[in-house]
Amino acid sequence: MGLIGLIVLVILISYFGGNISTEKTNVKNLISEEKNKKKYSDKREKEIKIFHGSLLEGCPNNWPSQFELVFTKTVLIHIAPRDLDRTYKKIYSLSKKYILICEYYNPVPVKVVYRNFKNKLFKRDFAGDLVKKYNDLSIIDYGFIYRNDPYFPQDDVTWFLLKKNTK
């Protein structure tokens, strides 16, 4: 199953990202594209729910305890390294099965000047960190989103789809 199929089939998605309206539109566009190919019903689109919240604060009371898929998109890059363990724990505990990490990648941790600010953007191997921290996680797919993509242009980010290998 491709990434588009996975997103279409997910009933509850926990999304942590800054541009929620754009991301919700992108998910709906993916669903519409899949509907045209496979004749999905409108019911599938209504099953996607997006819950607003913060990784570093407590979850709102109306959140489910876990989601089929938890994903971040250019969020972890703005979390200070001292807060990453707590953030990883939250992501892991909120996921029933899948974690999708879509962030700027660097094989070793680096700080990047961001809009003339220091200590506001950090690149590293976030997926590698999670796999090392949680032995039951494995990378099942990965890829790169290119800023000049003709269909979904975004920042140049690397994505990793992780799966919990629970018994």
C-alpha cells in the first residue's frame, strides 16, 4: 500500500504541524485523487478528523488516547534538543500503529539560523532517533519531498514511515 493509500485508509490522524489548513486541504486532495481512481465514497473523507494540540503541552480532553497514524511535518525541527525525549515519548505513546516523520534531515544534529534567529531550527535524523529509542519501531518506507514537485511542491523534506511491530 502506498503512502496515499495509507492516508486515505486512516480513520484518525494526529497531525502536529504549523499550517493545518494547507495540510487538511492536501489530505482532502489526496482523497479526491484516490476517489477518482478507485471510486471511494464521500464517507471516507468524513472519517478524517484533525485534532489541534501541542506536543509539549497536555493533550485536549477531546482527543482519543491513541491514533492509527501520528505524523509531524516540519515540527520536530523547531523542538529544542533538550525537549526531544519528551516529544518522542508523546509521539510514540499516541501512535497505535504508524508514525510518519516529515522533517528536514541531517545525519548528525546541527543548528541552523532560521529567520535571523539562532536555536530555532535543528536538523537531525529524527526517524533514526525514534528507531533507536523504541525497539519495536521499524522504518517501512521513506522518501523525499521536492520543492519543485509538479503536483505537491513543498519544502525539501525527507519523510519516514515507521510501524510499531506489536504482537
